[in-house]
Amino acid sequence: MKKLINSLIVLALVGTAISCSNSESGGKSNKGALASSAAEKVYVAPGEHDEFYAFMSGGYSGNLTVYGLPSGRMFKEIPVFSQFPTSGYGYSEETKPMLNTSFGFVPWDDAHHPDISQTNGELDGRWIFINGNNTPRIARISLTTFETEEIIEVPNSAGNHSSSFITENTEYVVAGTRFSVPIPQKDMPIKDYKSNFKGSLSFISVDPEHGHMDIKFQLMMPGFNYDLSHPGRDKSHGWFFFTTYNTEEANSLLEVNASQNDKDFIAAVNWKKIEEYVNNGGGTMMPANYAHNVYDESTHTATTTMKKEVLTVDPLKVPGAVYFLPTPKSPHGCDVDPSGQYIIGNGKLSADLTVHSFDKMIAAIEAEKFDGEAYGIPILKFEDVLAGTVKSGGLGPLHTEFDGKGNAYTTFFISSEVVKWKLGTWEVIDRKPTYYSVGHLMIPGGNSRKPFGKYVVAMNKITKDRYLPVGPEMEHSAQIYDISGEKMELIYDFPTHGEPHYAAGCPAELLKNNAKKIYRLDENKHPYAITSPDQAKVERKGNEVHIYMSTIRSHFTPDNIEGVKVGDKVYFHITNHEQDFDVPHGFSMIGQNSSELLIMPGQTKTNTWEPKKVGVWPFYCTDFCSALHQEMQGYIRVSPADSDIELSWSLGED
Amino acid sequence: MKNNLNKGILCAAVAISIASCGNPNSETVEQDATSNTTEVKTEKQGQAFIKDDESQPTVLDIAIGSPDHSTLVAAVQAAQLENALVNAGPLMVFAPINAAFEALPAGTVENLLKPENKEQLAQILKHHVTAGNYSKDFLKKFKKLGQASDLSVKVEVVGDEVFIGGAKIIASVEAGNGIVHVVDKVILPEN
């Protein structure tokens, strides 16, 4: 029997080029570009600007990429959680601290859900936040420099997935754990997971002026998996909603064991109530160890502070702060409409979407319409919080965004489509295929009070034949749909870098006039900066050699250095003296066990080199900076360890 | 029964590899050459129509390749579910053989295949699909399965045999995106 089946598989393999099935299935939408004027809709003429920014998470790239909509052109990859040899991020002495954690230097992460800061529920364009999923961290990126300014590690968390979503005045960036763990961590049998592990939901306050993050409190929840979250807004401002799965608390083969309950929960957290409790001295301070890394723009340098305690809150100590809303079939996406009235849970193993009503939830709480409790947390009666069900006909619903005109758009992974439906009536208005197996989708401002409902971008997990083939590993595909009309119209398709899990978009006008062009040299407070080439020098401290170097088109000062010895550790502290937009200089040294540096105008960066071989070794500028770029080079003479050649440096001397 | 069935699938696979079906692909290639790209694009929409002779067959390929499943394939095509069946899934398809459809009351299949009954047909077909990939042996661990129809089916073990919603698994074929369990009955939703 087995043999037969095996040979059957082999033969089936031989005969796979079949696909001799029918050929319609939604074919009408994809006419030629000209026929539908799609080309006109996405065409941004040379020199013209896009209408929207789109910030797409890089997933396993650890970074964040910046695109324009509707053109789909990529403008920048912002290094966040991953070392980035292109600029030296995570390699330079100044930026290495950004990647410090309680586990040491962690040069990579899995970046998931970017969210732009808000004021009164509307995008304000100050910062964008994103979570590192693997070694739990939250990053804050400046939307003037488009650089990572701060990363805070999240203790007591593991698989930082229901993150990093912003409350409507950026009071908090919220980070929930996907994997529950022993808190505090300890050596214990895995099988004792149930009722012993905990899931932490962290509310990280954001300083309104500088954006600096600080963990205000961690809510210690039952040991479920907290999958995704979104804040309440407008009428539901003050609440936060988290989808859960594995309320079975299985610790093995979750694909079977975490799908036993017909319903899991959306956890509704009244964070204002907990904030008040904490402000009045509530909560328990517990020992912890986590890194807080802050980049200072004036010194161009990051520093790490290890924090040693965190405030924890037991939800049972704050009555009325946490409720469970039963939600069918392992809900994944957790989205709140612009009015704050509807909370949508997409059961990823279901065909239907479950929509809860905020008003009904409040009424059910007041009337105590409970259906038991879980670990002391009241479970609200399903039918008393349910606003409606969207009978979509799709398979594998994941995420929902809103257009601000009363419509919602939900992705379906298995049936590869975006479905447009109407809030309140739950009727399906339109559906369009995606190519293929869509995950998240994004409408600029689509998770705020004020969406800009002109385009939706579908971010797919599977690319297959969408572009010219490049072997087994491919970039993911994204599709843009025009959603200004009743029906969605596919207008463009472009590859995205890494794996975009989610994206955040905003009108170009919100950011483009604030984007920084240069760093002012006269404001440079880097301890090794030189503000004039005549300050250039080389100092020896034991076996450390510090080179204070400047760059200007088209030379380094100094460019000839002697007296360096095998066994030394050489620090190149390079200040770019250009004050002209878009004139960076690069620096690289032969045999350097590190990356290059890319130094922006007015900036100072430091890299190290430990020469191992006697000789005369060149360095050069890696960025084509000028017509004389090829002349921008220098030499370091490396002498034997016991040499008595004195340090000397020069530029333009014989 | 098993042997016959397997031979059937096997012969079909051979036939396909030789004859490559009366397929639209070869025609589209010619159209491409004569430059009307717009028309070519409308010919193949979605993952189900990607030409791929390297990957392991999908659950859809396997059904198409089996002469014992021509009714099921016709139903999948009528319900336009091809693209869902080539999805990364993973998908576990309980594939009733032609005889299972024949055992339904007379006229049932013909009726379901009518365009106006497409939704109902799709619902019944989805009732044969689970998001998962489990061997027959492994299925013995389950009491029920949640189907793509949004309804559950019972899993029953009798001796060494496994019954899904009353239908017996009579053969199993691993697919690139899941597994096909051949079953002897159509699994109808309980209501």
C-alpha cells in the first residue's frame, strides 16, 4: 500500500505541468493597464512626488522600508533591529549600543507592526514605532531624520507580537506577548505550563516632547497567546483590545491543541483605570533587567542604560479593568473602526468575521452579563457584545482596515482576496483577488480616527510567478487597489523588501517639509568631533590609536598616518564637514572586520580596525561624493609591534 | 478497491504527463507571440494557473490527476475554488470518489453544478477541507475537525480505519500544500 502510494506520488510529480482546469475565476479585473487607465493612476512623472508615504515593516530583515504610493517606489531602508553595513548602523561605535539587550548584543530581529504617532486619534507624523518580535523590543524612529532614535527592551515578554500599537494621543505604545512564559523566568518543566505561565501586556509611556519611552506598567494576564491588538479610539479611547488564541494553554502541537475551543477571547483592557491605579501607588515593583538604548542626535551617539525593575499589575487587583469577549476560532487580527464603536476579530480558522460593539460591551459590563470567568477575569456573554457577523464567503480572514467612509476591508489568506464590506450592515460590497495569500493590508491612516481612503495596499506572503523569476527565494509581492469608488480596482503590483507584516501610511504633506537635510556641524557635540580640519590629530592611549579625521570634497584630513603598529586598535572618528544636502562621505579600511561607515553632512561616526599585517594599507571614500571621488583616499603605515616609529599624520606634505 | 484506485490515479498521471491535457496554456503561448498580451492575462488568474513542473503536486493537481475524482474536480471548477486549493494552506482535502457522488440521490450532483447553486456547492466542497495536514494515523488523535465550511466534522476510529464525518479514508496522497485523503462518501453538513 505504502509503496503504491509512493510510486503514485512520483508519477504525480512527473505529470504536474497540468493546470488544465478552467481559466476564468475573477479574470475580468485584470485588463491591460491602458484599458483601465490604471497606468495613469499610478504614474508619478519623473521629478514628481508621490501622494503618500508608506512605511512597510521588513519582517525578518529587522528593518523598516519607506515607499511612495501610488508608485510603489522604495525610497529608503531604515535600519532598526538589524546591523546594516550600508550605513554602519550597529557596526559603528555610536550605534552598537542600539542593539544591546539583556541577552547581550543582538544584531537582528523580526520587525512586525509599524504605527505612526497620533494626536487626537489622527496621524501627527512625529515618530513611527515598530516592534522586534523575537527578542522583545520596541523601537522609535524619528520622522524628521528617518533614523532609529530609541529601542527599549520589553522584559517578561516572549514573541512580542501584539505590538507596537499607539493610543490616540501617543500616551502609550503597547506591547503584548505572543508566547506566555514563567514570570519571573525560572527552571521548570514545560508540561507545567498551564496556570503557571503568564502573558504580559506592557504599556510603555511616550514622553510627549522627546518621545522617550518608559515602561509604565505590565499587566500580568493568564498564560494565553496574545496575538494582535489595537487601541480604542474616540468613544472607546481609554481601552485597548487584544486577540488571544491558545486559551487552552497548550504547550505542544498548538496547531491541534490550540484549536480545541470553539471560541477564544478578545481581551478588553481599560488602561485608563489601570493608569489611575498605578498613579495612586498601585502595582508591584518586581526586579527585572532590560536595556533602554537612546540615540542622541546632538552627540550622534547612543547609550545603553540597563533598567533593573518593572511595575507589574495583577488584573484582579483592579476590578473593572479587564474583560474577555468570546470570539470564534483563534482570532488573529484585532481592529477597531475609526469611530471606536466596532472591534473586529478575524478568526483565522473561520470563514466569518466577528464584530463586537463597544456600546454593547459597556452595557453588558454594567448589567453584569457574564458567562463565567477565566482566572477571575469576567467573560462577557457572546451574544451581549456581538454587533454582527460578516458572512464573507472567504477563507482565512486575517486583518481589517478602514476607509473612513463606513467601509472595512479584510484580507483572506487562503482564498487570496481583499473583501470590502459595510460597517453596520455587514454586507459584502466587493471582493478582489490578491496575488497571492495576502497577510496584512494598509490604508494610509486606516487604523486611526481619520483614514485617507484612496488606496489600499495588500501585502502578500506568496509571490510565485508575479515577477521575473529569481530562484527559490523571492521578495514578497504587494498590490495597490484604488478604493475611491464603490468597487476596488487593482492598479499596480510591486515587490517589497523582507516580509512586510504590516505597514503605516500617511499623506506626503505631513512629513515632506519636516525632513532633515543636513546635521549642523556647529551643533555637533560628539566628543570626538572636529569642527575644523586643523583640529585633525592622532592620539595614542596604550595600544589604542584615536584618529580625529574630517572629510570634505575630496579628501580626508589627515590622509597619511604613520606610527600604527600590529596589535593596535585603531579608532577612526570621522566628521563629515559637508553642509550640503545629500553629500555623505563613506569610509572603509582594507581588512576591517566590520562594515563601512556612511557619514552624513555634519555627522561624526567611529569605526575600528585592528591591523594584523605589517605594510602600508589604503582607505578610501565609498560614496561617490564628487567628480574627484576616486582621489579621496589615504594610507596607513603599519609597523611591527616592537617598532619605535612615532605617530605622525599629514595631508598634502612631501 | 485500494489497488484499483491507486492504479487509476497512477494511469491518469501518466496520461497527463504525455498528453498534457487539452490545455489553454499552449494556446496562450501562441497568442503571446502574436502580441495581444491583454487577452493572455485574462486567461490565467491566480495561483492555480501557474505553470510549475518542479514543485510537488498540490491537492488540486492530485485531484485533477485522478480519474476517480472527475466529479469532484468538475464540482471544484464549477464552484471556482481552484485558487483556494493551491494556497499555501496547509490544506487537508477529503476527496470523495466518483462512486460517492453517484450514491447521492438522483439529480443531486446535476442540480449542484447549476450556476445558480454555486454558493451551496462551494459550501459543501469547503466542508471537505481542513486547514491542516495530518496523516491518517495522526487523525486518530482528533475527536473533530474544524472545516473551511465553518462547521465541524466528527472523527471516528473503528479498528484501524478512520472515518471523517462518516466517510472512510481509503487512500492518502501527500501533496505539496497538504494532503489528500480519498474517502468513500460525500460528507454532507449535518444541518
